Amino acid sequence: MQVRGWDFLRANKRPLIFLFLLTKFMFILFCVLSLKTLDSINRFDWDATRRIDSEPSALNRTPNHPLMLIYNRIPRSGGTTLKSLLTELGHIRGFIHRSSKELDYRQLTYEEEKMFVHDLMSEKKLFFFPFSFDRTIYYINFTRFRVYRPAYINFLRDPAARAASLFYSQQMSNQLLADPDSRVMLKDSVQDVFGECVLHGLPECKFQDGQSYETAVAYFCGSDPECLILNSRAALQRAKRVLETEYSVVGILELMKESLKVMEAYVPKYLTGILALYKHQDVTEKVKKSLPHPEPSLRALKVLKRQFRSDYELYEFALQRLMLQLKSVQGNSTLK
């Protein structure tokens, strides 16, 4: 039988070679067409985006088996608290949490994004346990690099409150450089320095449409230069679409307990028990605000709401989505 088999192969050598080459050609053609399709999807049409508005929903966008959890934290928006919770929860639930020490480099090029994804996936392979990661960085589309998307989470803060916090944090840094003993003086100040700065239109508190600034929109829109243009309609629409379709949960800092309740229901593999841990640790006392400061005046708040129109619209969008998700959690014992 074995000899007859070899005879068959010799007799049909040419047809078999032809069949092999044809199969190989079809496979290569399929790969090329697939790559072209993915590339066309990943090329973002900014003009079309301006005409498309997203609607918030309670749909669970968490992948069925997420390879990792990504928290691309926004400065002055509860990052210290959530990092503390993720680290402690990892010890309890048996997953590895790593927090990047890179704080300033957030806008990556295509090649840098590719390297970032490659390095993160390589690091994930080192662990046999679930893996979570946080870094101050703009949104990255993992599927653009032929990698399954992770479970994304984040937190948003009232834009005016975040702007004030950033202002006082920078003021403190500047004063400490000039006079290490100035910390007490600024910390105990009750003057609305930021509000006055906004009302007088000083350079560090003046935000103009069309100029490039880092706002919360960029953390969902991505690293494209358009994403940093203040009040760009296209950037806002893209951020809303990404928030709705790519993020499992985007919490609201002013609604921490409600946000954590939704997070543990929508991302149970990683976040089950995070609300109880938050209550037990009393993180609001354990992780205190480093620099208490007065709230902006009503006049200043009115100016800030006009200057940060896109951020406020994104904030309201995330709030509506969170409330829909919370309603779904309260109305269902399990989430699919």
C-alpha cells in the first residue's frame, strides 16, 4: 500500500504542485485583502465624524475574555485612588497590576503606539495571571495592531474642578521650586486665585478655540493632532464614539461609589469587590487631596463652561451612560 501511495504521488506530481501553489496564492490574497480592510477601517474620516453623533447606552462593551485591563488615567481625576484600589484588589483577586511611572509622555506616534502595544503584550505573556495596567496616556486602538482589544476603564471629573486642581497643583510646584516653605502659605489660602485668573483672562487661564490644549477629550479621542484642538467638534464626536464603543465603564469622580458599583458588575473578572474595598479602606481619608483649594466663583465657572464646551459635553455624555449602566445593574442580577 505504501508503494502504491508513492506511485500515486509521482503520477500526480504536477497537479498537486499546482494545487499547493493555488492554495498558497489564495491564502496570501486573503491576508492582503484583510489588511487593506483593517487599514481602511483604522483611517479615520474626520469630515464624516463631524456629521455623526453617538448616543450613550447601557451595553456591556467588555470583551468576553479580556487579555488585560487598561486604565489610561486622566490627571487630577481620581487616579491615585483608583491605582490604590487596583493594586490592593490585585492582591486579593490574584491578578497583577502595574502602574507606569511615565507621567508626561502621552501623545504617541503610530510607531510608538505599535511599540507600546507590543511591549505590553510581551509583558502580559510573562504572567500566568490576569494583568491590569495604568498610565497617563491617550487612547490607543489595540486592534489597529492586530491585537485583541483590552477592557478599558477611566474616570472623568467636572472640567472646571479639574482645571482648578491642575492650576493650583502647578502653582504649588512653581512656589516650591522658588521657596520650599511656601507650601503652607498656598495651602491655607482662601482666595479664589484661579477664578480671578480666569476672569482677568491671564495667559495661564485663557483657553481659546482652535488652539492646542490637553483636555479630557484627548484621552478618548487619541493622539491625532486634531484630538488636542480645543472644542473641535470632530475630536469630541470621536471621543464620544470611542467612549461608548470601546470603554467598559467611564466613571464620574463626583459619583465614586456608583461608578465602582457599575465597574465591578461590568468587569467582574478584575473588579469584583472593588466597591467593598473602597468602603472598607476609606480611601477618601487614606488618599487625601494633596492641595485643598477654593471652588471657582460662579462668574468664573460661567467662563470656564464656555471655554470647555467639549469637555462638558463629554462629561454629560459619560454621566448619562453611567446612569443607564447603573439602572441596568440595579435591574439585573447578572450582566452579559
